[in-house]
Amino acid sequence: MASTAIAAPAAVAAPATPAPASITWGPCTNPRLVTAGAQCGFLDVPIDYAKPSGTKIQLAVSRISHKVADAQYQGIMLTNPGGPGGSGLTLPTAGARVPNHAGDAYDWIGFDPRGVGSSKPALSCEPNYMDYNRPNYLPLTPQLENTWRDRAKGYAEACAKNNSKELLDNMKTTDTVKDMDSIRTSLGAKQLNFYGYSYGTYLGEVYGTMFPQNVRRMVLDSTVDPRNVWYQANLNQDVAFDKNLNIWFGWVAQHDDVYHLGKTQGAVKAVFDKQLLKLSFQPAGGVIGPDEFIDVFQQASYYQLRWLTLGNALSVFVNKGDVATLKTLFEAFDGRGDDNGYAVYLAVQCTDVQWPTSWNQWRFDNWSTTLKAPYFTWQNAWYNAPCINWPAKAAKPVKVDGSKVANVLMIDETLDAATPFEGSLEVRSRFPGASLISEPGGTSHAITPRGNACVDNKIADYLTAGTLPDRQPGRRADVECAPLPQPVPAPVPVPAPAVASAAGAQHLAMPAFS
């Protein structure tokens, strides 16, 4: 059977005069956007779409215009990096990474969702909540458990005190989806194209359910399972994150000539566990306790792009007592002193659906999961615990139905931990026009386009002509691509245990998307 191709119109008219609800474009201040020649502006939208003439908020929006003649223009490409709570203003720069200049035919549009980043107002509850000096995640005593429960309740109360109730009441996925359609309207586009990552795929799912007639093309990378929003989704993550951390232990062991942490997965795990236990009694440098240690090395479960950095960090900590590297990574990964992303994450997840209100259920489910996933279960539980006391009413999630969306390209690595692969299979079943590219054995999350020719060329074909891989029968991927190879650390030119040269050779490789 020939590849499925959805014919593009001969030309999609370039937007001319802005629609009445318009964006006034001007220069950007972010260096990446300035270098890319982007424009930036704000769009006024209703804080409550049930009251369109009521209070307005402002969405920060960015645009990198198409680089082809108007006759070849293919419309706007709205983007979202996930979260919820991720800033998307710089995301349009991803268009330049699509092979064969396939991204050049689009206006790439980024935005900070309501409450996020440069949008006004931006949520903040307690900026230093995730800073150093937190209790141990693992609640081995009633005192620890109660301390965390009180902290979580206090955070929810701070959110009520420091933010507009009207905004907190209108932070659901459905509100952001309506904002997405407002952006489309403001740009004079009959339809939009959409590229979403992680939670951004859930925005795509819900947009395709609520506004299917307004979808032209859609790329979903690392797809949320709509059956599990959001309580069960987090329990599922715990198990997947632990599995990937153990895979990373095995990789570190393969490179013992560089890292000197053990020649087997079990040996590296034992070293890691010993450090975690020691930090529970005495934080390194007075600041790196078990929570900070877990937060840093969770990144190994997210992205193979960070394996080199993290292997070096663990090696120099264990072998040379280097605490400074861990401190630098903790502050880089966790955004110390800025809780905007966390506040928005909770504002969305706590109100998209009602979380269990019985702490006994939380306790039982999380201790049961801890038996399978001891590293990240309670970290995740306390991260979400403010939902029990969240100061805004929860809704019922949209029943995702993609039957009226013509075509979607989906991508996922089969060991993606943040959005386990089963979610991609479920969404594929609900979008009969979707085709799914899987990367068997890959453990990275939401990174396309990132130099994997097999995947990136299919993205380019889809953006150019709507070409999708043939849809296969059954609950499976439609085509497989090998994931990018695991990274290989530079050899150490001096004997162990002098690993300083390895530290100097490796650098902090920060993925573009979360």
C-alpha cells in the first residue's frame, strides 16, 4: 500500500490584516528569539470564556515568520513544550531543526500559556518552596509525613492568598485550549497546525476534541494517556522513572573506565543507594540532602542527553567529594527561587479533575507503588499533594475523541517515563487518522526533532505534504525507528581515580524542551 498522503492546498493564504482581537508585534528580548529574527507581542483573552466581556488577561506570544513565498505558505504552527507550566516563547526556534527546510513554510508560533512566564498575570505562590532544606521525601516516620502534609497544605493556602481567585478558577486544560483557538483567530488563520510535547500533546488531544474542524496538521511527541489524568498518571510515572534510572546505572557500569563507580548495574546501584542513605543523615555541603540528590538524578530517567553530565556528577561526587557540581545541577534543573512553573502545574492538574480527597488513599497507593519504585514515588506524591487542599473547584476532564481529526503524526520512545508508551497507543486508537512512530528501547522524553534521521525525515514529509506512515492494524506503532544511540563518554587519559579530566571534558547539555 502506498504511503498515506493528505494533499495540501495549492496555497494557504498568508495572513493579511490582523483580526479584530489582534497581536501588536514588536521586537523580542530573549536572545534566542532575537537571533532567530522573531517577533513578540501580547494577546488579550477573557480570563473566563463564559464571560467574554469580563476581565481580560494577556498571553505572551512569539512568531518566527515563514521563509518561503506566500504561494508555498502552509499556515501557522502553534507549539507547546508541556508542563503544564512550561514557557513556550522560545519553542518556535525548533522549526529550523526540521530537515529539508520543511519548517520554512510555516509561521512558528510560541506562547506562554495563561499564568506562565511572561503572560500577565503570572502565578506564584511560595517562590522558595522547592529550595534546599526540605524534609526527606520518604516519610518513614509519622512526623515526616505530617510535616510534608502541612507543607503541601501551606503551599495551597499561599496560592489562594497570592493569586486571583478568578484566574485559579480558570486554569484548566480547556481554558488553555480556548486560548489556543483565540491565538488562531487573532492571526486570521482558518485552521492551525500544532506541535505539542508531553502535556502539550494533551492540549492537542483536547483541542482536536473541542475544535476538530480547526485542525490542519498535528505532531504529538510523547503522548499523555487521557484515561489517567492526573492521579494515576503520576503513579504510572513513578514505576517508569525507576526503571529508567536502573537502565542508566547499567550504562554507567559499562563505562567504569571513565566513572569508576562499579562494573555492573548492581554495583553502581549499591554506590548510589549508599550515597542516598548517607545524605539522609548528613547533607553534603550542608545543602545536598536526599531530596536534592533524587531531583538531580531523576534527569537520567528523562533524557539520555543528560547521561554524560550526570555520570560525571555522580563520579566526581563519590570519588572526589565534589558537591559544587551537584549544587549547580540542582539549581539549573529545579529553577531555584521561582515557583511559577510549579504553581501553574498544580493550578492545571488540580482542577482538570478531582484528585482523591482521602489521605488514606494517597498513603496506601504511594506505599504500594514504593515497593516497585522506591526512588521517585514519594517525591512525586509530595509534588502533587497540594491538590488535596487546592483552592479552586475541579472539573471533569474532556472525553478525548479524535474521530473528526483528519491526520496526526505521533512519536514516542517505548521507555519514555514521563508519558509511558501505552498512552501513545491509547491516543492512536482514539484518533483513527493518526500514525505512530515508535522508537523501541528509547528512554528519552519529548525531544524531536533532534537529529534522528529516521524520525526527523518523517516529520519533514508530514509537514511538507501531509504524508503519514501507513496505518497498521491492531494496537501497535505504525512504523519503528531506532532511537539515537546511547552517548559514549570521552576516555579518561589518566589512570583512575583521577577523573578530573572527564569532568572538564563534559558539559551541561540542556535539552530545549521539558
